[in-house]
Amino acid sequence: MFLNQFLLFAAVLFCIGVYGVLTRKNGVLVLMSIELILNAVNINLVAFGAFNGTVNGQVFALFVIAVAAAEVGVGLAIVLLIYRNRRSIDVSEANLLQG
Amino acid sequence: MHLLAAAAAPTFEVSHWTFDWVGLIPAIMAASFLITLFFGKRMGKHVHVVGVAAVSASFVLALITAGAWINATNSHEEDHSDDAAAITEFAGGETIDGVDEIAFVEAGEEGKEVEARPQAVVNSWCWFDSSDAPNSEVDCSDRAAEKPISIGTLVDGQSVLLLVVVTFISLLVHVFSTDYVGGDRRYTHYFAFLSLFTSSMLFFVLSASTLQMLVGWELVGVCSFALIGHWWEDKPNSDAALKAFLTNRVGDVGLLIGVTVLFFAAGNSFDIRTINHAAVVGDIGSGTLTVAALCLMAAVMSKSGQFVLHTWLPDAMAGPTPVSALIHAATMVVAGVYMIGRLYPVFWEGLAIPGSSINAMALVGGITVVGGGLLAFVQDDIKKVLAYSTVSQLGYMVLALGVGAWTAGMFHLFTHAIFKACLFLGAGALSHACHHSFDMKKEMGGLRKLMPKTFATFMVATGALIGIFPLAGFWSKDEILVGTSGNGDYKIPLAMALIGAALTAAYMTRVIMLTFFGEYRGHDTPHDPGPRMMIPLQILAVLAIVVGFLNIPKSFPVIGESIGLTLEHWIEPGGGDVFPVIDHGKASFAMAIIATLIGAFAIFLTYSYYAKLFAKNPRATEVTGGLRDNNKFARGFHTLLVEKYYLDHFYQGVIADGTKGWLARGTYWVNQNIIDNVINYAGKGAVVSGGFIYRFIDQGAIDGTVNGAGQTALGSGSVLRRIQSGRIRQYATLMFGAATVLAAVFIVAV
Amino acid sequence: MISAFASVGLFAQAMTETEEWVANGVFYVIAAVAIISALRMVSTSNVVHSALYLLVVLVSVAATYIVLGAEFAAATQLLVYVGAIMVLLLFGVMLTRAQIGHEDDLDHDQKWIGGLVSVVLLAVMTYAVTDQWGTQKLPSDRMPQNTQQVADSIFSTYIVPFEAISLLLLAALIGAIVVARRD
């Protein structure tokens, strides 16, 4: 098994996730794309852990999963709040911070 | 037998306490001037006491000095017999005939007796010493060979003569003035200036250096100015004073140049004897001498009233009559003649007097004689007639000096002083009696019966002036006529002198006829003046009779041998050292008779003219319907004379007005157009440059920089603001894009 | 492009190695499924479909963990991600009234910017990966790491991060409640 397989696989998933973040208008879909990015990173971590023969990769990946869960929770709460205030979760309409 | 073979006449030294203390004489008069000036007001009417006392003392001293000089000159002949014996011993004991004459034989001139001459006594003190300054040549210390700028006295026959003349005439004028200007508004000033004038003239006469002569010359000019303008409240008087001074100034330029040229030519010396010696022995080139002589002639022309620059003298009659007598007849105007006599070697060599038939000096003198004489005919003012007569007689003196008759010129100066002073004072007496006017035609006439004593003195003086035998003028004028043949072939000056004699006789006869004959035309009651005015007149008249005998020619019968040429013996310096060797003309009866006949003829013509006039109409003064009215040429000539040859018009209108006209206009143009324009353009330039600096530098550059900084900030801000759009997608894009780029940089490059 | 070729090359190479051809083949299947699902996820116009495609991707990732021998990570992945996070996301979709069925404008107009960025990023990462770990293999004698090893590591070496994670989860819990509270 080549290491590169996993790394490339993770890279592709990562880039698809980036594409999704930059393209999708719905806030929830943006959050989903972010989950995709995080999973790609996890694959990377675990692959390196297996490559080095240590358990650190897994542990790090576990932490990332925990953080991702927290982040999704808070993010969805914000999206719900935006929806409640504006009746829309179109991210391109949230431009009140315009300078 | 030329044991004392020298081209020069031998000289001997004389000494007397007066010769060393002769500087006292001008000093006394100067002291009198100061006292009169400072204390005069307190003395009031008696201020003349100071002046008269001082001038009397000066006169006495002058007489003593003259006596000492004469004594010294005469006494030498007795001593000289010892020298003759010594010479014969030297010659080895040979007895030679005429042993007394050996010592007196002049080389190259056999049979001519040359007397030994006394040396002039010179005392000098250092006046200005700049020997401390580097490269200075003015050194008065003892180690200096000469003292270039020194003040001192020179006593010889010529200066002694003038001493006596000046002090004597001044004394008589002082006495005369106490009556004439008594009660005048500026009595004190008058006597102060009389003293100052006498002092200056004496200072001039006694000067030992040309620098001193210059000072004296200018001083007498100043006094003349002050005295002519004595009544300056009337504009014609102050105008006349200015004219006198300025005309003299024109000639003084010549004096200054001449003195400077002689200073350098004689080896940096102002000393008169040094200059004369250098001129005589030929140390100075003849070209330089000619230049100097001509420059000095210019000065003489102005001061001594020679033709062209004489115009001031008649106008100077605006001053008080005693002043005219003293200054413009006897003393100041002869300063020029005296100067020629003093520096005679310069003129002798410079104008080539020996051996010529005409030279500049003789020519000027001759023209003056004739020109002045002609002008005297058309004057109504008696003083003006006498003034032109003075001009004419001064021409005689200059003519005499110009033909080489040195003693004749000095002698004529002497006699002229006496009889001209007498004439002027007489005119003063006449005006005093005739309503203070000098107009012969309006105020005088037939006065010989009303003022007999004045008439007598006036007649005597007139006779002396005309040259009637045996009065003074006859001898002096004749000597001049004779002198024209002495050193050259001066025929033209002789002719001019003879014509002048005729003119003199004619116009003086006219004066006599208009004044003393005919009927009295005035409005006053004329009478003889008081003793203070009369006695000086009488003294002068007596002198006019006798003084001529001082210099009668030796060939005159009976008395000629014993008293002949006495004055010449006393005053003429010996030739060769500081005086050129001059020849004297041979006295001739023929000349005397010719001159007398000419004079008598002129008198006769004039007398008969006026006698006929008075016979027709005793009160008439002019012939009506006569030559002047009928003949255009005569009328034109008369107008020419009345207008004084248009000289005044020329000086005033052409030279003075012309110069000040275009000069003033030109200067004004330069001022307005050039000078003002320079300033205006400077101002405009400053304004323009100021505006330029304001617009381009201050407003443009500096403010532009400051404003530009602000604009840059605004512009860049408005550009950079677009990043802050508030759009999340844009932020995310930028973030990811930047991260990508960074990653690429790190991965690829690092 | 390059990664496609690289992976094809690797696939070819891997298939010729007989020792782990099973694992490789399984991995490639899983990878294909995951990538296709991810691509469908970001391109579909149905929100719920997108969520379901994400679910497939998450399960594929868990399978990848098992291939790599990380049992605990796979289990945790399924429990947390699939069990909780997906549910949460679906709840979010529901609560924000996402349209059921086809929805028209789910994407921005300028999709090319995102495409560009992601492609460039992929190129950079591919280059980095192939440059650094070109042909390195996983150790052939590796063993799956069991739960015991993971637990030991967490509670000894990484105890502090573990506690920090706990706090983080607590904060996130409170924060979510506070933010989304209806008042």
C-alpha cells in the first residue's frame, strides 16, 4: 500500500470540500462541505499514523472528530438564528459587515 | 683779462635785522585784521584806529627795510675796491690799467660794466613735514637738502619796492576811508578786510616759494571779493563781486597748472630761487618752460586784467572808491605783473623774449593797451573810465615785461600806483561832492572853479598818466617805449604802445573836459573835501611829480649821470644766476619827442572837440548830429565799444548759459530716464519674481505636495476599501486563495 | 490530471503486488465511492440528497479507517459523524425550511472562482505529496491498533488535550443552546 494513495485521496476530498465552501449558497450546505474538509484531514492523520506505526494519528483524529462535532453544533445554532432573523440562510445576503 | 670769468654777475651777501624780521610786516596787518574783527564792534566808530596804526607801523618798517636794502646795495661799491687790489696781487703784481674795472668785466661783453648785485635774503621754515610717511619726499629735517613745502620770506629789491608801495598806498587809503565810508553800515568789516587785504598782499609779495605765492594770490582774491561786494544788499554789487572772483578763478587754473609744472620741472621744489636758477642755466627744457609760462600768463590775464579776462575789473568799480584805489589800481591787480617779474627767467626762456619781434606776453599786453583804451571812450561813469585806464596801463606793464624791459615794467608799476591811486581818490572826492554819483555827464561839469584843490591834484595825476614831461608817467612810459628795442625787434608792440599813449591822452582829456570844464550839471553844492581826504590826494600829487626822477636815463643832461637809473640799480637783480641777462634799450630823445608829440596832438584834438561843444551849449555833453548819427560805420563801432566787444555777452550767454542749459537738461534726462528706470525696473523685477515664487513655488510645489499627500491617502483608501465588502464568499475565497499561494510558495521554494 | 495519472499508475503498480491486493482493491473501491459521492454532494440541487451523499462519504471514510487498521477511529467516526452530526445537519435542513426536492439556486453565480481555487490547491497538494513521499509504502508488518492502545495514549500522553476537549464540548453545548434559544 502506498502512502500516497491515502494522501491523494484525502487531497481530493479536501479540494472538493473547498469547492463546496466557495460555491454553495445555503449555509447548511457550507457546513456540510466543511465536514468534508475535516474528514479529509482525518484520513491524512490516520494514514500517517499507520505509516509511522504509532497510535498518535488515531488519537489526533479523535480529537478532530470531537472538535468537528462541537463546531457543527455551534454553527447550526448560528444558522438557525440567522434564519430566524432574516428568513433566509443565503450566505451572500449576510453582508452587514461591509466596510 | 677775465680773471673773474663768469657769465653771471657776481653777487654778494647782505644782511640786516629787517631782512630776517620782514615777516613782521604782514604779521602786524594780520593781527590788525583779527583785532578789528573780534573787537571792532566794541570800538564802534573808532575801529579805524587799529587799522591805521597797524598800517602806519607796517609802512615805517617797510621804509626801514627799503633803506637797509638801498644802503646795502650802495655800500658794496665802497668795499669792492679792496677786492680789486687783491685781484691785481693774484695776477702776479702786474699793474693793469683800469684795475677797478677788472672785477666787473663780464665774459664775452667787452667794455660793458657789470655791477655786483646783492643776493636776495631768504629765510624759510618748514611748513609741512611728512617725512615719517613711507615714500614721502616732503622732508623738513635737516638732513633734507631742500625743504619742499616751506613758508618763508624773500627780500630783494623787487619785494622791497612793493613793500613800500603797498604799505604806503594802504596807509593813504586807510586815512581817506575814515572820511569816505564814515558812518557806513559795515564800517568794522570794511577796515577788517582792508587790513586782511594788506596783510595778504604783503604775504604774497614776500613769498619765497610758488606755493606761498599761490596762497597769497587766492587770499587777495578773497579780499577783493569781500570788498567789492561791501554793499551787497544791492544785487549789482554782489554780482560784480562774484564776477570778479569767478573770472579770477578761471585764470587761477592756469596758475595751479603752472606752479605744478614748475615744481616737477625744477626737481621737486617750490622755491622761487631754485626754479629761476634751473630756468636760467637751462636745467628745464624750453618746451616745459613755454607750457609753464603760458599757464602763468593765463593767471596774469585774469588777475591783472589783461584782455579777454579783464571783464571783471570795470564791474569791480561797484565797490567803495578807496577799495578801487587800493586794490584795483595800485596793488592787487599788479600781483600778476609782480609774479611775472618774480619768475622772469621762466618767461624769458619760455616765451623766447630775447631776439624775437613778437611774443605772447607782448601781444597780450599790446592788445590790452589798445582795447582798454578804446573802451574808456564810451564810459559815462568816471570810475569806469579809470578802470579801463587801469586795464590799459596794466597792459603797458605786461608789454614792458614781454619785450624784456624788466625795470621799465617795475618802474611803471611804481609810478602807476601813485598817480592812479591819486586819480581814484580824486574821483572819490568828486563823487562825495556830487551827490554820491560818478556819472560825469549828469552830475559833474565845471568843477574846476567849485573844487580847485581837487582839480589841481586831478590835473597833476592826469598829466602823469598821459606822460607829460617831467611828471612820473613820462619817464616810465618812455622807458617802456625805449625798452621795446632792447632785447629784440619789437616793432608791433611799440606801435601799440604809441597808439595807447594817444588814446590815454584823449580819453583823459575827455574826462577832464566833462568833469571840470563846461557848466555844472548836477544838483548838489560841490566843494573840496575835508583834510582826511584832501591830504592823501595832495601827497600823491606831489609824489607823482617827483618820483619819476628815480629812474631817469643816464643820458639825460645835467642830472642823468648822478641820479640816473637809481631804481634800476636798487631793484634789478644781477643776471646769470636767478635772473636772465637782459639788455636795456638805449634811451633816445627821438622816442621821447615822438611820444610827447603824439600825446599833445591827441590832447589838442579832444580839447578842441569839447571846447567847440561847450561853446555851442555849455551844458551839452555830447555832440548831436555828429559823426555817430551820420555814419553807420561809426555807429557800429560805437556800439561795439559800448557793448564792451560783446565779451560779456559771450561769457554769460554762450558759455555760462549754454553750459548750464544743456548740462542741466542732460543731467535731468539721465536722472529721469536712466536712474529712475533702473530703480523702477528693480522694483518691477522684484514684484514679478515675487509673484512667480508665490504661484509656482508656494502654491504649486509646496501646497501641491501637502495636498497630494492627502489626496493619495483618500485615493488609496477608496481603492482598498473594496476588500471590505462584507461578503463571506469573498472572504473565504481570498482566504483559501492566499493559503494556496502561501502553501505553494513554501512547498516549491522552501 | 496529474493525480489521476498518479493514482492509475499506483493502482496498476499495486495490483501487480500480490501480497496486499485485497486491501488495495478494497481501498480503491471505497475511494471511488467516496469521491463520486463527494462530487455529487457539491453539485446536486437537492439539499437532502446532498446530505445523504455526505452520509455515504462519511461511511466511506470509516471504511478507510478500517483498511488502515484504525478500529477505534472507525467506530467513533460512525458513532459521532454518522449518528450525531448527520442527524444534526438534517435537523438543521428541516428547521431552516429547505425546499424539499429540487431547489434552483443553491450555487453562486461565479462557480469558477471556487473551481479555480480548488484545482490550484489540488495541484499544489499533489505536487507536495508526490514530491515528498513519492513511493513510500506503509510498513508491511503493521498491525491494527486496538482500542487499548488508543485508550492508553489518550489517558497518559494526551490527557490534557482530552480534558480540554471536554471543556470545549461543554462550552459548545452551552453556546449552542444560548445562541439558538427562542426568547
